[in-house]
Amino acid sequence: MLCSAEAQAAVRVSPQPWLTEGDSVTLICEVTGSSTGWTFSWFRDDDRLSDSSRGAGGSYTLSPAALQHTGVYTCRAERGRPAYYTKNSSTQTLWITGQWSQVSLVISPSRSQHFSSDSLSLSCEDQRNSAGWTVRRYTDRNTEGCSKQTGSTCRIVSLRTSDSGVYWCQSESGEKRHPLNITVHDGDVILESSVDPVIEGHTLTLRCLHRSTNSPILRADFYKDGSLVQNQTTGEMNITTVSKSHEGFYYCKTERGQSLHSWISVRGLEITSDFMCL
């Protein structure tokens, strides 16, 4: 058994990190390799949650989940007198989107993985008025704004791996909208996939891109959750009718290298009398 000072907390989410407001989600904090008897503290974006006491048993439930619950969560455990603390756990991001959200974070190029040294543009677009919205990000346990922001647009001229993180639009009053996970790779191969959840019944297209051309590699193998699902001669994989079973971590591999892993989320399609929405 690990002694208290060496114990490590870990956080996981059930059932999934992509949510629509009104859904329920539970975060579970576990102390690996140790026994029971711990109490737990919960943090969102480095701020301790005032209602951490409801997660004292190691689980923290949001029901119903609301837009303001979007953020990066960590937990910490303690026990004994004097108290011994674990280190803060690894991060777990929850993405809660509105059923009829009018604010979108639009990125260019529109993909979740990017090569280092490439440029990236992120803009907050509001169907009513983009004024007052800025791009914020959470990278390497720090919440910060964009260093080169003009109005509601953030531009990164030369990406670094340290730019990997969660980006979102934030209002002057602190509301968070449309969070997206961005990863930057210093290798030669990335996976091109949608930055947003894929809608059930639609087509999912994955491409394996090479740094030198930014075009699909002629031969690539595609993996889901560590298992080979398809090898191609076009550098592209299509799933024509997506279902919840297609959710998971995807990456591609070629003779030139391997991409990072990207989480592909699948969402149901809600239909109203006026329009369709995520």
C-alpha cells in the first residue's frame, strides 16, 4: 500500500465528457493503490468548488448540468491528522453546450489537431452580437486569455505544443460557451477530424495528414481505442452512418509517424418544430 504522502488521486467521468445542458454527469475521484478513509476536494479551472462537500465520498454529480459547469476539473484527497494530501489529480474537462446556443467558437483551419509552427485563428461568433466575447484557454493547468486578440478573434502565428488545451468563448460576465479541445503536435503526422461532436446518422471523415504537404498521406492505418479499425490507400477513412458506438479515441499511423489521439464524440439529433439543433 502507498503511504498517504505518495498516494495519487485520479479523476474519471461517467458517462462522457461531452454534454448538453440538462444532462447528468458524475466525476469520480479515486486514490490509486491506497485504502479508503479519504475525503475529497474538487476544483474547476483551479478554483475550489464551494459545494465540494457533496463530493466528499469521492464522486461529484452535476444533475442537471448547466452551461456554467463547463470547465477543467481536478480533485484532491486528504486523510489523517495532521492531514496528508495527495497531489491534484490529472485534469478532466467537461464540455456542456446549450441546446440552442447562439455563440460559437470558430477555428481555422477547422480541425482539432495542428502542427507546431502552423498558424491558428479562433473567433467567437454570436448570432446577435460578437462584442463582449473573448477567447479564453486552459493550458497546462493555467487559465488565460489569448496574447494576440483583436476584438473577439484570437490569432496564434506560430503554434507550440504548449498551446495544446481547451479553448472557449467567455463573456464579460464570465459565461462560457462552445469549448473545444485543441492539440498541437511537433511530429510529422496529425489526424484531421471534426472539432465538434458528430451527429448520429451523419458521416464521419478522418484524414491522416503529413506536415510537408498538409494533404492526406497515401497509405495510413486508423485506430480506435488502440485497435486497428481500417487500413487505407487514400489516407482517409469514412464512417457513413455514425452511431454512439463510434465514440472513442482515434489516431492514425503511417510509415512517417503517428498522430496524437483525438476523442470523437457522437451526439443525438434533437428536432424542434422550428429547426434542428445539437
